Amino acid sequence: MTPFHHQLEFRSSTVSWFGTDQAHVYDQNLQDPDRRAQLTANGWIDRDITYSFNSHGFRCAEFEPGTGFVALGCSITAGVGLSAEQIWPSIVGKNLGISAWNLGVSGGAMDTNFRMAEYWLPVLQPRFVVMLGSPLRIELVHSDVVDSFQLNRYHKDDWYLKNYTLNDENDGINYRKNVRAISDVCRDVGALFWSVSTEDWGQGPGDPDRGRDWARDLAHPGPSMHRHFADRVMREFMHA
């Protein structure tokens, strides 16, 4: 049985709005002079986006045998607020001439990345795997559902959650554990592995200005950040 994730509700469908990129948010931003100026500057006025999901709920083509790489991550990797061709997995796949199996799940945690990797890497047998992971979320199984959430929004009076969120090292430990676990899965299938935190993904030569480039929801990084990270990935795996 394929692992659960929230994008399964969109499987085998194409929609115009997704995640934090919603029609009412766009309309609200149009009414705000500053945000409308941002939309204009980033080229999002009256520009349509389509989100197409394969039969497994991922924003990429159907999985076919062949040479490819796997992208793991959250809403950035899933490309919220951007057209499919603008997101980093698509750019890498096109430039390297291989399939881009984008397993990014909007709102996903490091635990989500591990579950996707544990199931899908043996199936897809990728040449290499790149994870753009968010260290600030964990997953929790409840009522036969798996949810990911940012603990600092939920701790309230719960002793465990309060103490977990008050110590940043807990997020760091969870991040490192999942990186090591996914690295082991990659080793088992013979895939090279590279992991970058969403907190560090803009580093490197020629860093773009985060403030000038936004996705349509004005909450996620825009095309230049994706091109920048895609360049980093291609430098890492050009000869893989």
C-alpha cells in the first residue's frame, strides 16, 4: 500500500489553486496596494497556474521506468505558487535530460520525506536523490491519519510539546535522524544522496535577493531561487 500524504486528494487531477496559493488570498493581495505592487513586480497579475498531479498525488509525470532522480521536500519542492516548469526539480530534470520524480509534499515534515523515500526509492531506483528538508515540522499519526505540523503553533499547555518547542535542538535531532535514515535507504538502492535544509538552500555563489522574488502566493520563494538551487543541484550531480 502506497504511503499516505495529503496531496493524495489531488491525484490524477489538475487544479488552478493549491496550498497557500488560493483564489481568495490572491484577491486579498490585489486589494492591498503594497502586495499588489509585489504581484506586479513578480509578474503575477492575471497569470494562470495549473497544478497537475499524477495518480500518486505528486506534482510530476506518471512514474515510468527509466533514468531519473528523486526530489524530496515540502511546499517549496512541490512548487506552491509556481508553474511546474519553474520549480527546481523540473529545471534539473530538463537540463540533465532525465526524469524528475518530484515527491515533494506541501506541508510535509522530515518524517514525511523519510516515509516517501522508504517506499518509493526501491520502486523508482533513482540515480540520485536530493532532499530540501524543513527542520521545523514533525509528523504525528492519529485516527489512522498522518499529519505534519509545526510544534510551536500547538504546544499550549501540553508538557511534551511545550518542552519540545522550547529547545531548538529537538528539531535538529529529528532533522539529523531523518537525514541519516534516508541516506541509508539511498545506499540500499545505490543512489547518491544530497540533503540541504530550507534554511540554507539559498547559500552559495551568486545568491539571489530573497526579497525581490516571490511565488504567486507571496509566501514562497520565486523562480530565481528555484533556478539558483537547481544550479547547485546540477553542479553536484552533473557527472553522476
